Amino acid sequence: LRALQQRFQEAEAHYAAVCSTVGDVPASESGVDVLVYLRLGSIKCRDLKYSLARDLFITACQVKPSATSWMRVGEALLKLEEFRDAEDALAEANLLNVHNASVWGNLTLLSLAMGREEEANRSYGEATRLGLDDAELLSAVGEAFLKSGKYDQAEASLRRSLATSFGPHTLCLLGDTLREQGLLEKAKEQFQSVLTKFPSRQNHVDYATGCISEISAIVGN
């Protein structure tokens, strides 16, 4: 509940206190609920402490292995750019639940990071077929496709993300994608949406304003 209320520091202290009671007892015998490790690991990810998050997620796997716990390990390893280990973790997650759309989404990220474009396309196809609706993951996948020059896939993933959760970062990414496709007026619309919908998000506003100026200089309005 505290994490849901974004009282992250309090939640972190609470979860850490629970974990500290374990001592030298093996994680699988500690009696600590697997959700404690998963939630504390997610907080560490939010704070960009990916090594700590990885270790907590691995502990979660020791307590109760599942597609979710192994996927979290893979996510942390992706952030650490430890791609071979990430591949092992995500393969385990996929083995435990081949119908988990988020696992396929993370496999898409992994494949793109490793330059495996055909595998990325197949994984993304599975993720969308299974109804991937994690806005943050879809945005990350879209960004990865954009960086790989796969603009059609990038646009599709970013639009899926925005259909789930409307955010300035994803709008900027969609604007960049449309600009790379030569769709300057449509790109400009996305950047203008950042200004009108998220005026308090200064970094995104500054970026969008610069992009609008560049596009206006090209199209003449």
C-alpha cells in the first residue's frame, strides 16, 4: 500500500526491515513473502540501484520461482547491460509461462540490444498477440526500435503505450519517430501535445519546444 501511495522511502524501510529479520536462514526457508523481495527490488530499480534490485529479485526466485520473479531478474540485468545473463533469466521466465506478454516484451528489448532484429520482431509479435498493455515497457520497446531505425515498429509500440497511459516522454519519442519518417506536421502535433498537456514537465517542454522550432524552420510555419 505504501508503495502504491508512492511513499517509497517508508516502504523501502519497511521492506528492508522485514528482510533483515532473516539473518543466515536460507531465503526459501525464511518465511518472508516473495512480494516483499519483489517490491523492494522494484523500489531499488526506481532509484536506479540495479545491482541491488537484481540481487533482491534473485532472492525472490529462490523463495518462489515464477515467470514474474525471473522476468524481474532479466529486467535488472538488461539495465546493467549484462545481456547474456539477462537472456538466461528471461528464457527461464518464458519457460515458466510462455503466455506472459511482458516477458515477450522484455525479450524484444534484449534482442534489439543484442542486434537480433528478426528475433526482436518475433518477440514483439508475440507480445502484441498476447495483449501487452504495460505502458512503460511498450514505451521502452518503442524507444529501442527507434534507436534501431525500425520506425514502423517504433510507432506502433509507442502508440500502444499512449493508448494505455498518456505521458510526455512517450509523446516526445513518437514525435521523434514521425520526424524520422518525414511526417513533420504529425511529429509537430505530438510535440505540441507535450506543451499543452504537460506544461510543468520542464525538461520535456524544453525538448519539445526545440523540436517544434526545428520543424517550423523546415516546413515554414
